[in-house]
Amino acid sequence: MPSDKLKIRKYRDDLNVCGLSVIVLGVWSVVKAIIELFTEFKNDVNLESDTRAERIFSIILILLIFGSIASLIMWLHLYVGLNAMKAARGQDYKKKYFAVCIVLCVITIASLGTYIEDFKDIDHIDTTLAALLVDITTIYIFIVVIISTYKMRRLAGEQADNKEETETDDQMLE
């Protein structure tokens, strides 16, 4: 079964590289959210009509909410990325990262719909296209993590079953 060992090695390499990529793209997600936050609030929020106390309270509230969301986004990417890398190295890892990765992939796919409105603004088409390409890359990375994890687990299970059968056969021969 050398081919199974080679496949497991390939999936582990993919998982290790993609785990690191999930972390890096998590940073991108936070940076993208910061950019969107400042451009949206710059255009939509009129703080000049509020009193000074209301402005300060609004800014602090916005920053707290945004900080919580950005922290959650980064934590989820770190959770998936670090556990994928641990799984690739054969270390103990949390198996729930697989489900979290699927959820992040679905959310990222669902968020592609936001680009429809952005493509209408011809002045910013270059940045919109770049962001779209990064999000498509993120989806690809999530899919590779999902496939590699699934196939690696399946092949490891098959090897364990084959090992048990071999041991049973050896005991019968004795």
C-alpha cells in the first residue's frame, strides 16, 4: 500500500499549506472588513449633527462591535488553520475544525453576492475584481482543506482496518 502512504503524505502537505493560507486569508478578511467599515461609515453616517457626547459614544460603540466581529473572524480562521496544520503534522487537534471550515466556506460563498452591487461602480472595478479574486482563492483553500481532511481520515481508517485484518490473520495462523 505504498500508494496510500503517498496519498496521505500529499493530503498532509496540502493540509499544512492550506492551514497556513487560511490564517493569512483570515488577516485579509479582517483588513477587508476594516476598509469596508471606514468607507461605509464615512459615506453613510452623519456625525456632524450629533452632539460631541453622542459622536464619542457612537464611535466607541461602532469600534466595540467591529472589534468583536473582527476578533471572531480572526479566531475562526486561526482555529481552522492551526488545527489543520496540527492534523497535517500528526499532532492532537480538535476535530471540529472540519465543521467550522465548512461553515466558513459556505459563508464566503454566500458573501460573493455582495459583489454584484460593487461591479456597478466602474470607478472601483479594479479593487472589486481584486477582492473577488482573493475571496475565490479563499473558497478554493477551504475546499482543499475539506477534501484533504476527509480523504486523509478515510485513508487512515482504511489503513487501520487493513492492519486489524492482518493482525487477525496472523493470530489465526498461529
